[in-house]
Amino acid sequence: LAKHSEPAFAQRGELTVTYLTAAHRACAQQIAQVMRHECGFDEVTIDAVGNVVGLYHGQDRRAPRLLTGSHYDTVRNGGKYDGRLGIFVPMACVRELARQGKRLPFGIEVIGFSEEEGQRYKAVFLGSGALTGEFDRQWLDLVDAEGISMRQAMRDAGLNIDEIAALRRNPADYLGFVEVHIEQGPVLTELDLPLGVVTSINGSVRFVGEVVGMASHAGTTPMGMRRDAATAVAALALYLEARAASVPDLVGTMGMLEVPSGSINVVHGRCRFSLDIRATTDAVRDACVADVKAELKAICEGRGLQFNLEEIMRASAAPSDPKWQALWETSVQALGLPVYRMPSGAGHDAMKLHNIMPQAMLFVRGLNSGISHNPLEMTTSDDADLAVQAFRGLLDQLTEQHGPRH
């Protein structure tokens, strides 16, 4: 799929595929073609939000199906494996079943979700959100950097907006949802383990904020009389770092830090910043948020500054279903590998499906210290093959559970 990239990025040898661009639509067509002609899926469609949906029927078409997949869009100048690995792993398993002419007691529905990254429009999980009934029609009015609305982009792609509501899935039609994903971090590679079993997807919250002080002359304003906005934000950044480090599986990041119209000889009058706080439970996350807000207030009051803080995103933690997590653990163990349990610090489509059905994820080790959202993102063929074998093991366990009783 990496041969498809948006022109300005492709010229620099960079991979960028954002929602409903020509590169994005080419990816969808390629996935659909492979599903139809190489993997033996019975039904392949591209739905009203651009998801590629492949269905491999089971012995009884009325029986609940296994739902799986991941996203095929990318961040700007991203890597080849993020999301896409989780589409091709189950496709490889379906291809083998089709070659053997084998039908399971349940069908397999593999979805290449059209959007997860939120790069073109300020909305995320468009593809998986449509399946859970959480596609917000107000998103249709959002515009990209070129002023093209999502509504127009969808029309240009030949998608029927009126069909979006009908994409909502009935949980009774499914056994559950599983997702394979590259780890996107350094833990597995540091432990020299190819696979990890996800225990929970971290709950996250994001803010954008600004501190306002007084711009003044760097040479003539005494240190005790300054109202420096940037040093206040710097103090908050250090507090966030220490607060997050004090609790296991809690992370806090100030990813954006900007001094508008900053000058070498001016005390900063304004400073803009962002906050990203994540934890395995919403309670731990929210306790950190409360402390950071209180610290921001105290810093600004002590320095004679004003501030504003706006919450722009909140996602609840999604703990793995214990029974489905156990399926992954059994599969990994059957391969002769240690079972390593770990939280996911990144968000995934499984967070959305978690709202309507049981879900569990499997992580695959990345090379280059597990770096992701980066051209250096990589995994090995051996580790990818182990993921396919683990997925096949999960299918075998489900077959045993849901097959005919003698």
C-alpha cells in the first residue's frame, strides 16, 4: 500500500494518506481487489464512510461473526505498518481458509477502517465510529486546510452520506472484535519479545491552553517584576512530567509549546501550549488532570498571570475483555512464546468497538526501538508471521468453542 502517497509528500519520498484523498481512495481500491481476487472473500464492499469491508462466510450465515481489522489512513510522513498490519494479518488467514475450502462455524468480517488518525479533519475514528453509531453529522461541516468540507470530500469520493446511519452494527451479530497492531513503542523490543497481549487501551484527554502575562523589555524589567508567560508554562511542563512519572502507566505530554511573536530581548507576554494526559484507567487520568489544572491556577496566581484552558478531546479507557484477552494469551503461549501483558498508550479503533462489543488486541514488536508515526517504523517478516499464526490460533479456539457439540 505504501506506493500510494499524496503528491506533495510523495515527491519527498514520504508516506501520507489522509481521509478521502486520491491516495486514500487508491488504497481502498487496492485492499478491496486483494480481498476479492487473492484472498477469496465472499463479499467485498466500500461503505458510506470509505471503510473496506470483506466478509468470509461461515458454515451458518446466520451465526454471529468475528469482527476484526484496523485503519489504512496514515499520519503525515508516517510509517507503513501502523494500522495496515492489522488489516493484512486476518486477510492472510482468510486467504488460507479459502485455499483449503474451509468454512468455520462463524463468519469473519475484516474491515480496513477509512480513518483513525484525524489528520485531514479535526475528527477521529470516523470509520469505526460509524459502526458504533457515533458518527457525528456535524463533522460533515468541518473543512480541511484547503477549505474543502468533509461533506464535499465524501461526495467527490462517490460516498452516500444518507447511508452512514445504516452502518451501525448490531452487537448481537458478532462474537467480538480483535485487532492486531504494531506496538508503536519500545517495550517489546527492549524485552526481546515479538508479541504482547494488550490489557487495556489508555483513556486520554487533551487540552489546548494559553497563559497571558505582560510583554516587556528584557533589559529593563527586573526579575521580580516580570510577568513572564513562557516561564509559567515551562514550570507547568516540569510539574506535569513529575506528576505523570509518579504513577505507573500514567503519561503526560506538553506536545505543543509556542511563544507568539517571541523575540530574543522581550519577556514573553503570551505562551500557548497543549496537554495530553493518558492512563490505563479514567480515574488515574482524571486525578492527574485535576492536579495539573490546580497547579496551573496556582502558578498563574503566584505570578500575576491570566490563563485559559480548553478541553478538545476525551476518550475513555477500554480494558480488554478478559475472555478475549485469554484467547490471545493462549495463542501466544501455543507458539512457545512468553505471555507478556501490557497497556496500550496509543488509541486504536478497538476503543470504539469496545463501546458495543467485547474487544482485545495483540501487539507486534517494532524495530528501531519501536518507533512509529515515522518512516523508520518497521517490523520483521518473522514477527508478522508469528502474528498471523497467533490469529490462526485464536480462530482455532473460537472454532472449538462455537463448533457443533458431539
